[in-house]
Amino acid sequence: MTIWIGTYPANSDPMPVIAGHEIWVKQTGQGDPSRVFVHCSLGRGLSLMPLAEAMPKGTNTLFDLPGHGTSAGWTGNDYHSDCLAILEALTTGPTHVIGHSFGATVALRLAIERPERVTRLTLIEPVLFAAAAPEARAAHEHTFAPFTTAWKNGDRESASRLFTSMWGTGPAWHDLPTRNKHRIMDQIHMIPATAPAIEEDVHKLVARLGQIRCPTDLIEGENSQPVMGAILDRLAADIPNAARSQIAGADHMVAITHPAEVAKALARA
């Protein structure tokens, strides 16, 4: 498989087709270990470049999930499975897989279903809401209800504003550049597309957490949504050989806002 190196320019050769999708991919570094980074919903692969650069020597692969960044749009039926197929194609040998938010749930599934591919698993703020205790999950659903209502009403701007206020990098909606607002509004349908996997656990990940055998890092931000602590409580209890770290002063976007601190936490593990 040919890997596209660098920023994808307009009007050039097509991007590689990976697991049936046109996907933007970038590799940096060289040598072992091999690492693959999986970004969050509404993000892009380059958002994790500072984290990749803060890591020790090795080969880093970053890519844009379908419907994100420069990759082609997504029109399938099972978004989580499509993302998994792409990640599997990019991990042809033993790999340290590092996922953030939704990307962490895809990395988790790869470690369960293709354990020979994953030598180390890093889950940064994994949004596997189905893993949270019932009371924590109910509180999350109550907090998230205004987004759900706005989406069902077809109000993409309100849905985008509400989502970024809970799970974004910090700036208020009215402070974002217009082009950023439009990009988020254009992609906001990807959030409901992830729900079957992370809210309903249609792929039965929670029941299979005990199958993970590789060393696993669980990383959270100190100021993240309360449900995140409940999710990691379950993952830490069920995944053998799991180590948990909290990054001071960070929230859900810790992989982007605190790359050096995350890299240090991984170096200690």
C-alpha cells in the first residue's frame, strides 16, 4: 500500500484508497517502535502531530478518518467498523496504537479483535459511554440532551455550539473564526454516526475488555466531563495490565492541548 506523505494538495494524484475509502495519511520519523494515531470526532490527523513529535524515536502514522480533514466523505452504514478496517490496514505489524476520544474506541476494538497487531494500547479520554456506571451514564445523557434535541430538530448550528462547549478545545462558539464554525457544522452529522458504537455498544466492546493482553495506558484530563472518570473506572477494572494517568489542568482535548505532558505520562508507564 502506498502511503501519502505530507499535506494533500489540491488537483494532484488521488489519495490512496484504504479499506474502500480515500484516506489522507502522513508518516513521520523512522525506526521502531511503530505507532499509529487515531484522532477524535470532528478532528483530523494533524491535530495529533505535536503529540507524535513529543514521543521518542519511532515511526508515526497519522491519518484522517472518513468524513474528516482531507479524507473523502463517509456514506456507509457502520462508521465504527469502517474506521476499524482502515486502522487495521495501517497496522500491518506489531504497533503501538494511540487513540483519542472516538479514535480511542476504534483503537480499543482493534486490540480486542486483532490482538496480534497491537503491542501497546493508549486510550486518551475514550468516549465509550456504554462502559460508565448507570448513574454516571444517566447524568451524561441528561447533559447531552440539548445537543440531541438540536440535532433532531435539524438545527446544525445549535448542535455544533452545544457539542463544542462540552467536548471542544475551549474557545466559545462566538469566538471561533467563521470558517471553523462552518467546518464543524458541515461535520456535525458525524457525531450521531458514532452513537451506535459508543452509546449503545453495538460491537460489544465492554463485555470483551478482559480479552486485552497488551500493556494499556488510560489517560484523562483533570477537568474533563465527569462521565470520563466513570468510563476509565470500568476500563481500569476490566483491562489487565492497565495503567491510569491524569493530566493536571487538562480537559477532554488533552491529547491536543497537553502533548508534552501526555508523552511524559507514556514515558513513565
